[in-house]
Amino acid sequence: MTSHICIFEDAQIDRMFPLAYMRPVYDLRCGISSLREKIVRAYPKATVTLHCRPYLADTVRLRNPKHHVNEIPANDCLFINGRVVAEQNFGRKIPFGSKKDIVYVQDGVIVAAFISGARLTKFKESLGNVLPASLFEGLPEVNVDVKVASYPWDLIHENGRELVLDFQALMGKKRKSKRRKIEGLYLLGKEGIFIADSAVIKPGVVLDAEKGPIYIGKNVKILPFTTIVGPVYIGDDSIVKANSTIYQNTSIGPVCKVGGEIEGSIIHGYSNKQHSGFLGHSYLGAWVNLGAGTCNSDLKNNYSSVKVHLGSEEIDTGLQFVGLTMGDHSKSAINSVFNTGTIVGVSSNIAGSGFPPKYVPSFSWGAPGETFTTYKVDRAIDVARKVMARRKVEFMKVDETLFRKIFEMTSEERRKRGMPA
């Protein structure tokens, strides 16, 4: 019976841009955990290979020293699509081992496959890039009912459910926090609240877990007169500013500063939305900063499903609520506004009044109603280095290489919009 899994990236990875430019798709968060953490949790005794696009390999190795990267030191392996949102029973639906090679499929998408022998040798030779569906041709198929994210808004849509499931899974392994006496703290649904011992919560805070759990991580600071309505996750070392309202189905952090009103959103680590303004049904990458008063729309006035421009493609999401998707290291100026379903790429800067285009390419600089120009990569790198240093995080050579590669990868979409190289 095999004891090795490979979490892989498939040819549909471009649908998860811009969030997947600077990380493998399985490192996107949904709920409390990343997609990778959910998969690994389903196979606790397995050794792990992380498969990724070549330009990400050095970064993935640096951040995952205990895992293999783009190599499989085994004679058989269970391959699992990195876009899978693995449920607690995922390991039972797709178990280790098989008497023969087999592929598991959900609506035509390769979810997983058990591969061995000569066929595994062929797979090992293909690990230098995304794995195409054609690589799995000829295998007997089994249809399975699992969740697979196709677009960023799929993760937002599933976030509330995953917050509940992740909370249950983590509480099974973690002792409950001590019931400290915190003066002026109001708790509703106490059994659904976890507060790390090192968290600091000021008077006047309301934690309402009557309709979903609330997880408060290590060294979190929640300032006075804040209301948090679960399910919500506040990651380690984050700060929630005074008079904030965090509504259900929201994941924040770690190491974020947030304020104003946030609902149904996912914010990756080291990002800031610490002033007034509304953020709803949105997904922010890491190192994002939203200026004071920044707001987004997540609902159309006619209540129809939201259409999103992803590159040159228009996609009907089929969802009534879709907000802003913003790639890593992007920023908005004070009082910026974003329309429903807006996509902003990596390392872009939005300023000025009015709505910017619904699709802003990576490394763009401009204001609504004006011609956007290219944010030069050297300047973007210099700013990122300064921003990370403020949080005592070193900007390393692998980070610079990553910036330059993504700048190169996205040059064509800027050129098509008349922006200089």
C-alpha cells in the first residue's frame, strides 16, 4: 500500500490567477487551512511531494523543507489535484493504494489518480510543468463527489463551510483555551469560540458564535468596540482595529491589520485593510494594502449573477455576490472604489476617484478615467523590499526572481491594453 502523495498543479491553473501567480494553487486559503493543509490532514501518515510550476520551485522548497518538491522518491504514488477542497472524509473517498492504476474524476476534472510502475516513471518525467489531463488518458475512471475550485470566487463561496469544518478538525487536536476573565468581553455561543492564550482582547468586544465558530490565533489584538460574527478566523499576530465589524464567512491573516467592515472575504497574510470602508466577498493576496475609505461592490443593483473579466475572457460566475480579487503586493489609494467582480493583478497601484476597469493587469499603475501605465519591475521590487522590511521579513533573491518572472509572464496582457513594456 502506498504511503506517498503528490499534490499537483494541473493545466487549469491560469483560472486561479492572479492569486496563483506567486504561490502554488494549493497554498490558497479556504477556511482556516490552505488547500494543501486540508489534503495533508486527510493522509496523516503519508510522505508528501509538492508539485508546482518550475518558476515557483525554489520558493516552495524554501518554505517546505520537510516535503519533496517536483520529485517522487517512491514506486507508487497517489496524485491529488491541488485545486481540491478536501473534506474530512476525503481520505476514505480516495484511499491509499489500489491493485491497479486508476483515476478519480469529478465532472471531467482529474481529482486524483493512483499511479505505479512504468506509468509512474512517465509521470516523474513530466513534473517539470503543470500536469495535463492527457497524461491520465487510458486509466480506468471512477467518478467521485468532491469539491474542486475552478476560480477564486469558488473559494470565497466555500469559505463559511470550510471555516466550520476546519474549526472542528483543529479543535479535535487542540485543547480548549483557558476561560480567562476578560473584562468587558461579551461572548455569545461560548463553546464555538477559541481564543489563544496570548491573544489580547480589549473591553467592549463582542464575539458572536451563535451561527458559526470563531477562531482567534496567537498574539492577536482586538481593540475596543469591535464585533465579530462567526464563522470567522483571525490568524496569528493580526490586529483588528477599534470599532470594526467582521461578519461571517471571513478569514484573515496571519499578520494582518484590519478595520472597518469586512464580510465573506479571505485575506492572506501580511495584508492591511485597517481603515474605514467595506470589503465584501473578496479575496486579497499577501502584502496587499487598501487605503483608508476603500470600498468594493459585491452585489449588482439588478441582483443578477456577476460576470467577471479574467484576462480576455468574460465569465458568468452564476453567483449573486462576488467582490474584489486582488493579487499580492497590490495597493489602493484612499477612497478607492471597485465594482462587482473586479480583478486586480500582482503589484498594481490604483488611485483616483471612480471605478477602475474590471480587469487590471499585473504591474499596472493608474487611476480611473486615465490611461494606465506599467509599474516598472525594478521600482516594484524596491517597494516590496521596503514593505517587507517594515514587518521584519527579508526580501530574498528568490523573491526578486519571482517578481521578474511574473512581470515577464504578464507583459503581453499589458501590451494588449496599450501599456508600455
